[in-house]
Amino acid sequence: MLLHLLLLQREIGAGKARHFHSHKEKGGKEMRFNFDLAESTEDVSRRSLTPKEEVQWVPLQNHPVFTSADGSGTTATASTPARAAKNLLAWDGASRLYYWDSNKQCLHRISIRLGEPEPTSVVAASPSKVLRTDKELYFVVNKISINKNGSALLLAGSDDLCVMYLYGRTSTKDNTIICRTVSIGSQIYSSDSSSIRILQVSWHPYSDSHVGILSSDSVFRLFDLSSGEMQPEQEYYLQPVEPGRSRNAASICPVDFSFGGDHLWDRFSVFVLFSDGSIYILCPVVPFGSVYKWELILEIHSDAHTFGLKSANSTAISNSNLAISWLEATFPELAQQATDGENPSTIKAHSHAFFDASVALQGPLRKVCRDGEDETLAVRGAECEGRAVSFLYNLVSKDSVLVTAWSGGQLQIDALADEIQPVWITGSAPRLRVDSHDHILGVAMICESLSAELSIVKLDQPLDNTVWLGHPPPLLRLAIVDLALPRKVESGSVITMFVDPLMPERIYSLHEGGVDSIVLHFLPFTSQISGKDENIKTPSVHPVLSTCQGETFSPSPLLGFVSLSDSFGYSWVVVVTSTQECVVLEMKTWNLLLPIQVDKEKPISLEEPKERDIPDIISKELLAGPKSVLAPQASPNLRSISADSIEGRSALHQYFKLFHENYVEYAHKVYFELKYHGPQLKRIIDDQHARLNEAHQKILKVEAKQSMLEERIDHAVHLHNSLEQRLQHLRSLPGEHKKPLSRAEREFKSELDQFTGFELDALQSSIDTLRARLRRYTQSSKGNAANLQRKIPGRNPVQDAQISQLKSSLEKLSLVNSENSKKVKLVESALKNRVSSGNETISP
């Protein structure tokens, strides 16, 4: 009970609304408030529609769902697309863990308890609830994802996508729950004539019914599952470069996307990553009917009035006017505030789009220039190896961190150096779908880039030169982390990334070799706000789990990963391996971000530490002798005084007292030191003899090995002389005059390698996408041809011209692809002949 109250208190304080399930499995914790004692005595079995089962709480890693697997998980994944990232685990943020079993084609719902019975343990209820779809799935599930309120779960594959509603009917046949399952965009993705692949899918963070999908046809679609799963609510056709000006195919092939976080215009932004590493921003993108906090929308509205309308630049005034008009149309409460004076806690976004303007594709985001740095570095291409494979947006306090993963095993970590602002392109009208009352139901637009108008941004640039001018925010490079992955994989590494829900500074990266943890120790805006005046610290990388067996590396992708946390500050990671084994690891969070304390005032000495001094056998005080005491001043007639007299006795007593206090006590100290330090002296002497014997034995061993060392040195000198003679013979061969490749030839060879690496694949996917669009367009035109002939006799010359233009462009693209393939083959054959001819000249 106390744990649930603490969880509820934390969630209310954080401002997050979560879905609390009305019932739990027997044996789990249940928070019930009963005020009617008579009603509590009612038989519970009459209210329950499902049969009761005895529940046992076992450690999560020992749950029968994972321990009963016979290692057939690898065979089940054999039919999946090559090198596809998988994640078959999901957590609802409270007490339920979901796992998709690819072998049995079912979903396991596992109730878990965090921190019980020990604070660092995780237990699960056994047996688990089994959920099944109400229709058969004809695709391999690569990813599952649950929405915020825990009512629906996505089952995503590379060529199909379904949503599974988790509250269904119970089957009496095998005691499973049958859930309603609906395909999303089946006409676009899962049709037989379509070759469009799903690249990334994600729930929108501000809506429980909106799903964002990025596909291989360079289109970002937003579906509203509450209104319809077949037709998208919003479509954004991404056009990063102008037609005919693309230097490589990788610059027009999207890879991944991510929604923004809870920060100003970031919450209305979509970040898109392309294969060449370039990052673009779509802003604003708002799901129709999504809910936002009133004070956050009011902050954005006042910011546009303060820094936009009062600017001296006409471009800034125009852009801010568009943003204000869009805000007031999307959230009508902003315009009604002046008249009503009411401030609601939350407001809902209304459907709105400009009739004469489309959202711009801001980017590519460029690296900020420092003083004295070459401006060409800001527009230079990728600094990492391979191609971009995944993207992560992470909001840490006031910093928006962008992480790009490359197939070469590097993570490029950047931070936005400025705020995101909405940008539209006027004159580019979108296509709107409205109802009978002229309410917007759907919108589709072409998003073009304004890269020709971009300028180089510097750190010392005034604020008036960047605010509301339509420039995309620059990137501040924080670090490039090399995960040191093996290079034995030809197509590169597949890396996926996750954020720790308890500590946003920590990022988990999943790859074929296991799991790594990356902790960010420096963030520009967060460190500035906290008052830290320190240099940039590089992130720390810690291995969490390794799947490599010894020195041999065999790719073993993980099937699932999820990060758990509770309200007491404990954090765990749950990993499911390719053999369906579950691993639960506790992650340390306290003192992880604290820097190492170094005393800057104390000089750091690089010298070797000196050998410790031997402890003193006799104290230095005794070796110094007795203290020298001055005798008291005697009277001049001391010699004439008799010893038996009173004055003589007094003088003798005084001298005897001084002698006793100094010399007699010193003699006693010397006697004590010599008596009781004898054993210590003997122990020290024995130790010195032992060390002397050990040194003598080492000298004997060195003398015994000296002859062998001399023989080895003579052999090495002889081998060195023979190698020098062979080198002289090789220098006299004609192959020595062979010229190495020039710089231009090396650059051309690297371009060829890059072209054969993923440019041909990108061109092939573009051709397949164009063919799919042409096939879908011809089918739709044939379906509408009969209706058009009924209304208007004759053929439509506009459609025929468009079809012929598409066919001609497709044929030209195919010819270009075939010619490039022939050129690559010719160059490769020429290089092989050149290498073989060089080897033949050397072999004689």
C-alpha cells in the first residue's frame, strides 16, 4: 500500500497521467477503498469472469516464459529481414511487462513487482496472461510498443503494422485473451503490389491514439487510430534536396525519426535522419485532438510576441506572425483569453493548416563554428564511418541532445545550440481533406528544404541575427563515442538506442556485441544554469552486457530490451537474448554523475615514488643525547662553604636533582629502548638477509639465462642481416618503380567503395518506391476511369501525360542505375588487372 501511494505521489508531482488498471492478477498488490462492509463480504468469484489460477511470484529471470524456451528463438528469427533491429519487450511504466513470443505468435502479459522482497530485486507473477490477436499475422514482428495509458500495443514489421487493443474477450478454449487487432495503412504498406518498407514507427508522446510512421518512400505519415486506421491524418512528403541536384542517393533516403520532447517548440517537432547523417526538422507537426498544458502553450505564444513582433527585421516579423496565427487557430483558447479571462489547465489542439503554405523541411542541421575555425567544417559531410543507422532525441533539463548511430560503431552526440522555431514555405499549397462542415480531416503536403538560404552560424553571433529568421538551429558537437565494435560484419553494425527513464543523462546502446551505457557529464545549458564553471567533459562508456564468446565474434542480436525504475531511485535493465533467456541487471544511479575530486593546488608529480625509509630502530631523541641543562648560577663563595652546612646541603640537593631529571631518566630511556627493541632489530636483520638471498637467487638465474639471451641476440642479428639482404634484392626488382595511388585516385576509390556500399541499395529502393507509386497510381486511375467516362466522355489528357512522364522518369532512372553498375564493374576489373599485373612483375 505504501509503495502504491508513493508511486501515485511521484506521478502527480511530475504532472504525468498514467493509466491504472482496474484489476490485477491474484497475488499482486491491489489498492481498494471500501466503505461498505456488507459489500466486502460478497463472493468475489461471482464478479470475476475469468477462472482463478494460483499465482506464484518468482524472480523475473526465472519466469517460465523464458526458462521453458528450448533455444529455438534463433530459428524463429531466421525468416526475418536481414539485420533488422528487434525489440520484443515493452513496459507500461507501472506493473506490467509485455513480451511477444515469435514462436507461438502470442503476447505474454507479466505482472511484476519492483524492489520486492529485496530493494534490488524484481519478481514476476507466474503464470502470465496470454494475449492473442483475433486474426492471423502474415509478417514477422520486429518491434512492439505500448501507448501511455496502456490500452493499445503496436506490432510492427518491415512490411506491415498492426495495433493490438489489450482489453479483449477471454477464450474458454485455452484460457487466453483474444484482443482486437487492426492493420494500419494496409493499402500503403501491406498490399501485394507495394514495396514500401516501414523504417520506424512510434507513438506520439502527446496522444494515446496517434502513431507516426516513416517509410522508405520518404514520407512521414501520422495516423489517428480513433478515427480510422486505413487513411493517414497527416502526410509529409520529404524532399531534402531539389530535384536533379542530389549528389548521392544516400542524401534522399530516410533512416529514422524521433518526436521532440517537452520543451518550447520541440514538442511540435519531428526530427528525421537520412542515410548520409544529415538531420532535418519538421515544425510544427501537431496531432489533431492532442492535449497540452495551458501554461506551456502560453509561454510559446508570449515568446513569439516578445522576440518576433518587436524585432527590427521584417523576416522575423513575418515568421512570428505566421506562428502566432497558427497558434491561435490551433488553440482557439489563446484568442479567447483576452475576452473571457479564463485559464484552463489543459487545452486540445484543433485541426488547422494554412491554405497557401506548407511546413518547411529545416536542415540539414549544421555544426556551429568557433572563433578561428574553418567555416567549411560546418557544412562538411559525415565525420564517422559507414552510414547512419539510427537516431535518438533526448531532453535533459534545458538541453536537446541528438544522438546519431553509424554503422561503423560510432555515436555522434550533438546538442542544439539554439531554439527550434516553426518555418513555412508560402506559395506551396497543401492538399486538404474536409467533411461536409468544412472541418479539416486530413492534410498532405510536400516539405522542401531551404538549404540554399542557410548561413554559417558562429558562437559569438548576436541574438538578433538568429531569432525568428527561419534558420534551423545549429549543432554543438559534444563528443563522438567509438564503441570499438568488431569490423567483421560486412554491412556494418545495427545499433539502437534507449534513454534511461530515471536518469536522462544515461543512454543505452544495443548492438550485436551486447549493451553499452553512455553517461553524459557535460551539457551546455544545464551546466550553465546550475552554475558550473568547468571544461567540457567527455562522456563515459561502460559495458553492461556482452554477447561475445571469448575472442571469436559471432553476431548475436538481442530480442528485447527495456529499462525499469521505481520511485525509490532503483533502476534495472531487462534483456532477452537470441535464445530467449532473460537477464535482469541492476543499474547504479547514485553518485554516477559526480566528478572525480582532484586537488588542483597540489602539484602532480610524474616521478616514480621513492622507496620507503626503513623505520627507526632507536628514536632520534635518544640518539641526540640528553638535554643540555644550564647549571644554576652559583655564589662566588661556594667553594668556601662546607658540605655539612645548610647552604652546602642545599646546593648539593639542587645539583643532584638536575642530574636525576636529565641523565638518570635518559639512562632509563636508553635501557628501555635497548631491551625492548631487540626483537624488532632481529626481525629487521632477518628480513634484510632474506632479501639478500632473494637477490642472490635472481642474479644466479640471470647468469644462467645470459648464455641463452646471447644466442637469441645473435640469431636476431643474423635474421636482421638476412632481411636487409632480401630487401636489397626486392628494391632491385622492376615492381619497386610502381607509383602509388595519388590523392585524387584514393578519393575516387573511396567514392567507389561508398557507392558500392549503400548508394546502389539506395538507388534500388528508390526505383522500387517509384514503381510502387506508379502501380498504385495506375490502379487508382483505372478504378476511376469508369466513373470519369460516365460523366465526361473521352480520355483525360492530363492523367495520360502524368503517367507517361512517370514512366519516362522511371526508365531514365533505371538506365542511370544500369550504367552506374557497369561503370563500377569496369573500374573494379581494371583495379584487379592492375593489381594482378603488379603481382606478376614481382613474382619472377
